[in-house]
Amino acid sequence: MLRVVTWNVNSISVRLERLLALLKRWSPDVVFLQELKCPDEKFPFSPIREAGYHAAILGQKTYNGVAILSKKPLQEIHTGMGNFYSDSAARLIRGKLGEITFVCCYVPNGQEVGSEKYQYKMNWLQGFYELLKEMRSQGQDMIVAGDFNIAPDDRDVHDPAAWKEKILCSTPEREALQRILDLGFSDTFRKHHQDNGLFSWWDYRALGFQKNQGLRIDLILATPPLLKACSKSLIDRDERKGEKPSDHAPVISEIGPLFS
DNA sequence: ATGGCGGCTCGCAGCCGA
């Protein structure tokens, strides 16, 4: 069985103790992290290695930053999108374990529909689509996980009327996500849960978590054989509680047994 | 209708996040 976790930590240095506790609690095989907010030279390799994990990272000072932690060392590690999009922000890292490719993404936020940052988000998503299309054309089995900064549909939004055509919920963003899904990816969480009101992010402000005013924007996508083998998916809501939580909760999916 | 919190910085105010 393969257990994978995606989590936007919102600063790995602030969240290190929580991360180490999460590694113990779930003993995941692969962990996708976003918003490290940490340059490579300050990444906490030692405590993570002591916890039993290798780390492939793409760091950046202050903003962004992604990593894939794994019990077995990742092979064929690549960062960014190559020729498909030239991004100065640290938002994408991938690698392989055996025949499975693992892609960790931190999609741009977009700030406001129609803004320059929104255009950047849409361009970024186009490049991401082209990259995944190329990888799919090679027949690779993949897990693509991370902070997509898109709520797939209105079930993933606490107040769909208030968010209608707003950032993270606009039709062009949702269509861009759908084009990616149409390459042959499925949302592993939705295989097991159909209800609304199940979120992975809650605003720090205005008691967002306490009132369950959130969004589901953190996704674990899988190609068909891995989706078929996905036996469980959940959001670790408890991780959003207590002192100094990230504003995102981890999402966990279990795949397997794979080759039985 | 607004801002609210939290993390960051050549910091003490302003940015970005979602």
C-alpha cells in the first residue's frame, strides 16, 4: 500500500514540529509540500532525514517553494516545466519511484479575476497542462498532488453564491483544471466522498475554521490504474486545530495494494 | 461593505496569501 499526503505548510520552519508529528502519525510513503517559504540552504534536511525521509526540494526565499519527501529516494528529479513555461517562482517538482511519477504543484493564487496575476495563473496552468499532456503521452502512471488554488466545483466552496466567478472559483480556472483532468486524471478524494462542506483550507481570519467557512483546493490526482487502486482518501482536519496551524489541512490518499 | 490573521522582510509597514 502506498500512502501519500499533500500539505501546504505555509512556512516549513514554523511548521517543522507539526510536520514531524504528521510523519509519525501517518507514516506516509510520499509527502507533497507547498509554500516552504525557505531557500534551499535553510531547508531542515537533518530532522527530516532523522524521521526517515529523503527530500527533493525546490526552495525560494519568502514565497512559494515545493518539496517531495519520500521513504525511498526519488529518481529522475526535475523542477519547473522546461520549455512549456518559464517560471521564476518555485512551484513545481517531480520525480519517480519505480514506474510511478510523482508531481508536486503549487498553482499560482491569481489574486483577482482579470488581474495581471490572474493572467499569470492562466498561463501557468496552460504550461502545466502541456507538460502533463507530454508525460501522459509517454504512458506514465502519475500522482499529481498539491495546492491547485482552484475549487473544482460548488460543493468545494462554503458559500458558492459569494464566491461565484471569484478567484479560485471562476469558470476559466475550473475549465483549466478540467482540461488537465481530461488528460486522464481523477480526484482521488471525490472517489470516496461526494458531500459538500469538505474543505482543505480555511481563512485564518474571522473564525473561518471554527465556522467551517473554507474551500477544497488541495487535490491528489491519479491516473486510471492508481485511481482504481485508491482505497481511501481523507482530509486530516485535526491538523488545522491547536497552536499555530497552517491555514491548509493535509489531504491523504491510500493507493493499493498495487500489484496484487 | 470592510476587515479580520499569519508569515515574511536589508523589517518596526507593507506585501502576499486564498
